[in-house]
Amino acid sequence: MEVKAKSEHLLTLKVMRLTRPTLASPMVVTCDSTDLPGNTLNNELKNDCTTLQGMEALAIGQFMVLPQSFGNIYLGEIFSSYLCVHNGSNQVVKNVTVKADLQTSTQVIPLSSNNLEGKELAPDSTVDEVIHHEVKEIGTHILVCEVSYTNQIGPLLSFRKYFKFQVVKPLDVKTKFYNAESDEVYLEAQIQNLTAGPICLEKVALESSHLFSVTTLNTNDEGDSIYGSVNLLDAGCSRQYLYCLKPQLSLLKDPKMMQNATNIGKLDIVWRSNLGERGRLQTSQLQRMAPEYGDLRVIIKDIPLKAYLEEPVNCTCHIINTSERSMELLLSLESNNSIAWCGMSDTIIGTLKPGVSMDIPLCFITLDTGIITISGLKLMDTFLKRVYDYDDLAQIFVNQLD
């Protein structure tokens, strides 16, 4: 892109964006000379710059096409531009200073260095500079270039030019959270390519907050990515990534802290275009919905993955008082068609203070095969006469004895 100042100025400013070329495929449309179009289509192919002379009817591959305009820029890419000031007059120009600023909707970012300050330009000479900036905002950006100088007899002269371009989203990131009963948090991230061409995802990582430790579930047993060494994502296509976050021990000791731990972390994504241009995108802090435990939280622990029909199963009932008052608890067990509880029901299990937990050993006998649900447990606060029912505590697979 070349912009000339008004005629009274001695200098000319050129601003060009530095970017890699794009790939173009020849579109071969031809017909026989005896057909209705005659040689019209064949003559058009001969004038097409993507065809080879003498082999116009063959699509031999792709061609590199130089950019024809400033174009759009994707968020997270490096914006690079070449600034050149040329003295086309027959006078010596002194104190040449070139200043470049990038204006967004929220800030003004200085891009030029001190290399183009106070220069002296002889006739037919130039000064130039390459500027770089990682784009971190979406929307309209304006590159403002200002040139100031003095001639041999006059005062300080200056002119300013503006170049507008758009920054658009390269990726669409959607997240889902699942709060497990074991206090683990599972995050599913769906990444969609919104660019005009294919990209290669070099890195997709979850940087967890200090409250959690993260484990990726996107690798196989050998530690390799499930998408292969080259993770190519076509335009409009998506990838799903899954992560497991385990809370720190300090959270597990305090139910209130665990309930308020909503800050998960952020995703760090690095990609390259089909010609190797690098881009990086970091999401904002991801927030999960805080789990609602009520006054009491009940977790079944130490339960086996499978059991056998009419065989006893031992487990542990972990009870946490998440309220702000002490509770005198009564435990009741009700059998159903799937399980029969063993032991005494309607038993006082003691006083549970706020934030304190206790473990109660339990035993039941399975009465049905398949995947059954452990249910029928009730807790009553004997002071307020409030009953808490738990009918979906856990699931277990029951098989018949051989």
C-alpha cells in the first residue's frame, strides 16, 4: 500500500503489511470447439495467470498468490508492517522522524522505535523500519503513521496517514463443566476453526488456577495426542478436549472453600496457518457454577466397581455438615427391589459440627443384576426435625455368579 502526501511535502510515505502469500488452485473449465461456447472458455484459460501455456486444460497444483490488500487479521496473530519514507525532492531533508501508533477501541499502542528519529535524508534516499505487534483485541484497528521533518529554510513540517483494518476471531471456544461427587471437576472444551483455511493446532493446554491441579485426558497410554502428531483442523471443523481438575488439599478440608472455588483457569491455544504463520489465543478465566450441597453432603466411598448377585457389599458413607449449625443426626435405611440394607436402621450417629465430616460403615446385599442405583438412605436433624433423602448416591454393576 502506497500513500503519497500532499504535493507541498518533500517526502513520500509507503506502508505495507508483511504477510505470507495465500494458495490458489486453478479452476479449469473447458469444452470442445464444436460446442456452443466455441473457443471462448479455452481463450479465457490461456489468459488465466494460474495456468501454464500449452497445458491450460491441466490442473497441475496450487499457486502462491501475493496479498492484494491490507486484509483482515486474526486475533492472536502478529501484525507486521513495513514503513518507508522516501525523499523524492532535490533538497536535503533534516530531522526526519517517523512515528507509528496503533489505535483500538480501548487504547493507543506505540509501535515505532527510536531508529527513525532525527534522521537526515539526501535526495532520492529512504529510511525504513519494520514494526511488529501481537493483536490482542477484536474489532477495528487504525494504524496512524506520522512523518515530521524540516527543509533547508522552513519550519517543522509534518503529515499523518491512517490505515484501517479489522481484527476478527480465529477460533470459537465453548466449554462445559461437570462437578463430580468425588470433588473432581471435568472440563470439556470445544474448539472450532473460524478462519478461511485449515490450521494446525500446535498446543491446547489448560492452565489451572492455584486451587486445582489439572490432568489432560487427550493423550493415549504412550503419552501421544489422540489427534496425532499433526493436528490439522479444516475451516469450520471442531475438536473436543477433556481435562480433569483435582482440588488442592486445603479445599478438601473446608467445604465452604470448595463450594466457593469457581475459578478454574484458562485455556492456552497455539496454532499455525497452512503456510506456517503462528497465532496464540488465551481465554479469559473460566468460571464454573458453584455446586449446591445444601445443609448436608453425602458421598459413598470405597464402593467396588462391580458386585455379584445376593452377595454383601461393604462401603463407607462420608457425611459432611455444610451448614452453619451443629446437627444431631439420625440415620435411616430403607431397602428396595435392588438392594437390601444390612444392620440397624433409625440409629443416632452423633453430633456433627459445622464444616466437620464423619464416616459411617455400611453394608447391603444386591437383589438385582445390571447397573443398580444405591438409594434409600435418610438423615434427620433431630433438633429441627428436618429429613434429608438420598436416592441417587452411587451406581454399581451387579453380575450373576458363575
